[in-house]
Amino acid sequence: MSDYDMSIHTNPDAVAWAKFFMERNPDCGIPEDVIIGWFANAMMAMHDYVTGTKTTVLPDGSAFVVDTIRGTKADIVYIDEAE
């Protein structure tokens, strides 16, 4: 048996995961906001992988996402890192 509440494994909230991580590793030396960002990024990376969402980064550093919704192409969303 485990010594923690395993329901965390079905929780899609990055803040809850970060709080759990910080409770288990209080001396890790990493700020909690960085841990939240790490979990949020990891969760979204898995979401994008599972749903087949593709992000394309252009040579100038800009990026766009093409997503499929109900079998049709959705609008292209441009991400401007400079903003």
C-alpha cells in the first residue's frame, strides 16, 4: 500500500500536483511557481500528444497550432512569444 492519497493520479490540476510535489519534497530548492509551470507544461504536452495537436515553430521563432475539431480543421492560432 502507498503512504499517500493516490487520487492525485486522476487530478488534472497542475496546482494540485505542484502542491503535492512540494509537500513531498520541501527542500527541493525550486520555487513553487516553477513547479506549477512544469506540471502544467507536462500535462499540456501529453494532452497535445494524445489529441494529435501539432505545434509548428517557424524559423523566426513564431509558432502556430493546427487542431482538428470534429473532423474539420480549426482556425490557425498564432502565438507571438514577443507579446
